Amino acid sequence: MTFFKYLSDKIFSILFFIFGILLVNLILWLDPFHEIVLSTLTYIDVLIMLISTAFITTRYWFSRRWYQKFSTPIDASATNLSLPITGAHSNEQQMYQVYINSLLNGHQTQLNNVLSKQQEQEDFLNAWIHDIKVPLTAIQLLIETSDGKLSEKQVMQTEIELKKIENFVEQVIYYSRLDSFSNDYLIQDYSLKKNR
């Protein structure tokens, strides 16, 4: 946050302070029992303004590092979102810091839950694929070794249904590897010119 943006955030406090100084000047100037010289009143006002400017500048200087944490965009990777915000000076900054850190902790917890559920689902899917292939292979072996005990029509229908099941299993395998698409491709060079 730049100094001018900091001042624009504090504009109502600054205007209220200036209004207070002007009101005190007016009361002192109009008071019939005190004779105030204009130069003395101006001297007091300039001195108060200098002290106030020094106070605002010093307060900005101490808060500047904390504000700069929010002025640069962060990479939304898991490691950057798990780093807590630190360095708050005022109660207001501490309130923001606690709130943002609790949001980051909640995000990290939800992310861990999602990753855990995804891993459980992937483990279940891999186990299911392995488990379903064993009976399919066993049925295929039974058909091949039936020695004519089944009619040709029964063998054909069973093989058709087995092929359907195997296609469904292959679809599940393909779906389970969508996250690692590059592992499923075999990249090779092919000539696009037609051979004559």
C-alpha cells in the first residue's frame, strides 16, 4: 500500500482532526477573556500539524511491511496457501491476521480432505479393476476349456457379454488415468506424406 492510499483510507480521521483544530482556533479567537495573537495561534496550529504528520508517517512506516504482504499477488499453490500471515502491529491488523489465517487453515484442511478422499477413491478403483479382471479371465478360460459342453450359440453370447464387460473395465481404467494423461500416450514420429 502506498502512502497516498494509506492517507486516503485515513481521510475521515484527518478531516475530523482538522475540523477539531479549526473549532478550537475559533473558540480561542472568539473568547473575550483571552487575547490571542494570530501569529501565536498559527504557530500552535503548524506545530500540531507537524506532530500529526510525523505521527501518521511513522504509523504508516511501521505498518508498511504488513501492508506489502497483500499488495503482491501470491501463487495459489498448496505450499503458498499454507503459510500463515504474521507481523501485525495494531489490534485491527491482528484481527485481520487471525481471520485470514483461519481461512488458510480451513482451506488447507479441506484440501487435505479432498486429496485423502481422492486417494481412497483411486485405491478402491485400482483394487476393483484388479479384482474384476480375475473372474473375467477365469470365465474366458472356462469357455475355452469347455470341450463342446456348451452350444456354439451359448459360447458366442457369453463371449459377446465378456467383451462388453472388458470394454467397460477398459473405460474405467481409462477414466482412472485421466489425471496422468501423458502416461497413456505413446509419442512417435509419423510421416504425413502418402507413400506411393
